[in-house]
Amino acid sequence: MKPFTYSRAASVQEAAQTAASVQGARFIAGGTNLLDLMKLQIETPTHLIDVNHIGLNRIEATDEGGLRIGALVRNTDLAANEVVRRDYAVLSRALLAGASGQLRNKATTAGNLLQRTRCPYFYDTRMPCNKRKPGSGCAAMKGISRGLAIIGTSDACIAQHPSDMAVAMRLLDANVETVTADGTRRSIPIADFHLLPGDTPHVEHRLTPGELIAAVTLPPPIGGTQVYRKVRDRASYAFALVSVAAVFGEDGSARFAFGGIAPKPWRVDAADAAVGSGPKAVADAALAGAQPTAQNAFKQGLTARTLASLFRQKEARA
Amino acid sequence: MDAVELTVNGRDVHLQLDPRTTLLDALREHLHLTGTKKGCDHGQCGACTVIVEGRRINSCLTLAVMHEGENVTTIEGLGSPDNLHPMQRAFVTHDGYQCGYCTPGQICSAVAMLEEIAADIPSHATQDLGEVEFSDAELRERMSGNICRCAAYPNIIAAIRDVAGEGEA
């Protein structure tokens, strides 16, 4: 790791103000992704602001009947929360499909949203990568691209977003609440929070420098049959090739969100609308305009089959 | 250098550390508790698993300075050669290792994992989110963060099942 200094913030205000005043500062919470990247010198902060003790670790009901999840709530605690298990089961399921018990004990809600891609060329500092080093090129497109994105990509980058949790958050129309050094608060719909790569794959989200995620809020429960299916190379502890989060409503409507196939949690209105026409139609709508590589074109068929499996799971429960 | 106070295996320790020092390196290189192993050093293998404030974590992916004032339990704190922890004894009884390198991490992980089941924390293998039920599938899923390249998995599961009082499944 490159040398850095360390401080422990005592309040949200102190954390945001330190971030605004110290050049090259980064927040650290769980650290499970940031420290990994710092060891490889892909991330090289000059100062770490430990935000683990600023009181953002509560899960509470909102006035609207939804849920407010503090930024520092650990993945384990969010997945195990009684209300989440009962009313937002797809979120519990997505969290539990990710990482390992040890990692979920450290990983936080906000950190999970901000985790970087697992593209092997992003990690390999000897190789070109437009996300790691803007303008250097993309080694993935003609390299090992089996696990990478097939839609939402650009000529600059085909990296996938690795999160399971964020896919469920996208399905549930979560909002990301932030705070800046001057005390300004804003709420960003998760649909807008992550950015597609375009010409600037190193810019991954809408946060401004020093802006701190305070919480993620969920709208009131939507009921229905909630399922999450993750397909991967191992039965456990592996990133998704394809994952699908779904809510099947009692009125025949449905929502779908997808992981492993795009640079951000992927959701398409036309896919939701196609539910009556079956899983193949939903997959076709979700993947319209996909530009897979020869190595990851299989994800298209895999998405359709994963959806078919979820439709059967829903039928079995009905 | 940053001053760090930890309680490790019940003993208060005071260290002066470069902030870059991971908890794993603090334990091994500064406190000479070499039971905790460095495998991948990237949170992929679980060999460095220790229990901090009652929870199992990868000690390679956290900085020692972030644990000021916290309680850390390593394999040395669970038991000793003369007084083995039940999980250590079960690993011996069931031959839950071959080379032994992953074993301290497996044992720390298993001890804390059973506490997670007792605390009704669900897993990917949990059928009904309303209630966690003990099964081999639960154990295998919950231990997936601890890799054993000798593939002693069947015997590791047997050892954990034994400690959990679930006998032969």
C-alpha cells in the first residue's frame, strides 16, 4: 500500500468536512473492497477517514411506511433484519447470495453500492484499462470477457457491476440519501445513482467529491412473491454470471432487475411489461441492444433460462 | 505511527503501528501470534479469519487502527494444546485437515458461524427466511468463505456437526 494518514470521524459533519478539506481523502467503512484495491495500488488515497463511528448504523421505519437503512448497516445485519426478511425478502436473498459470512460481517450498505468492478483487467495493473487509467484502452474486449457485461457497455469499457444487493435495491426503487460538507442533503433515486461507462468509465456514480452516503431508503413494501436467483461458477462465494431479482404481484404484474450483465444494476420497463408473454419475452426486452463478446454471448440464453426458472418457482408457490 | 490499543485473547496490548498495518499483520508480525495464517491476503481464502467483537472477519482486509479498543480472539485464544476448544478437539477427532494451513481460520470461522445460526441469522441455504434450520447444506454454505485446498471438507463438516450436537446427518 502507498502511505496514508488515518483519522476517525466522530460525526457525519466531521467526516464530510474532513473529506472536503483533505486532498485525496477517502472514507473507509467495512474496507473489504477499498483495502483490497489499495494493496494493489489501484486505489491510492492519501488519507483515510474512518466513518465506522458516526452513528449511521440503524434501520428504522420512515414516515411513509418504508425503511431507512443507515449507510453503515452491515450486510449481515440488513439480511437478518426482521422487517427486511418479512417485507423486502428479495433484499435479504440478494445480500445472502453475495460474498462470504466473514465479508458480510464487515461490508456495509453504502460500501456495497460503491464497490468496484471485478473485471480481471481492472485488477491487473500491467494491462490497459480505461476505468483504472483513463485513455489507456480496454484489454477486456479481446481478452477473457466471460464474466463481463453484455449490455449498457461502451467502446471504452465492458466491466460489470458486481453487487447482488444493489440489484434488489434497484428492483425496490430505493433512494440513496447523501450529505455534503456544507450540510446539504439530497436523495438520489438508485436508477440514477450508477452511471453507464460511455467515454468516462472511471466515473461510476453521481456522488461529488467528499459527498457521503448517509442512508438508503426503501419505499413502503410492495408485497408479492419476491425471489432472487444467482447463477455462478461455484455454488457459493462467487460473483454472478447472471442474477435476477423479481417481484411477482398478485395481479399478474411483475418487476425484474438483473445483475452480472451490465455496468449497473439493470432494469428495463419493457421487461416488466412483458411478464404476460413469458420469460423469453422478458429476457428479450431486458436485453434489447445487447452487445456481447463471443465469450459472454451465453449470458443472453442464461438470462432467459434463469427467468424461466424464476417463473416456475413462482408457479410452485402460487 | 499511530497508537493502537486492542484486547487480544483477553490481554490488553498497546502497539505503535503504521496505519497501513492490517489486523492480520499486527497479530502475526507485532504480537507474534502466528496461529492466524496469511493465505491470499485479499479476502478470498479465509485463512486469516479471526473473531472481533464476537464476529468472524477476514483480518487481512481490515486495518488494525480501525479496531481501537476492540476485543480480538484468535486461534490461540480459543484453546491451547493442553486445553483444546471443543471445535479444535472435533477437528482432531474427525481429521478435519490435511496440511493444516487453513485450519485456524476454519476453526475460528466455525465457532463464530455456529453463533450466527444460534442468533437466527439466515444464509443463502436457508429455505424459509422466517426460521433458520440446522442442516449440512447450511454448514457448507456458511463455511464457503474458508477454502481448503486439501479438500478436507467432508471431515470439516463432520467436526462442526459434532460440536453443534447434531451428530451424524
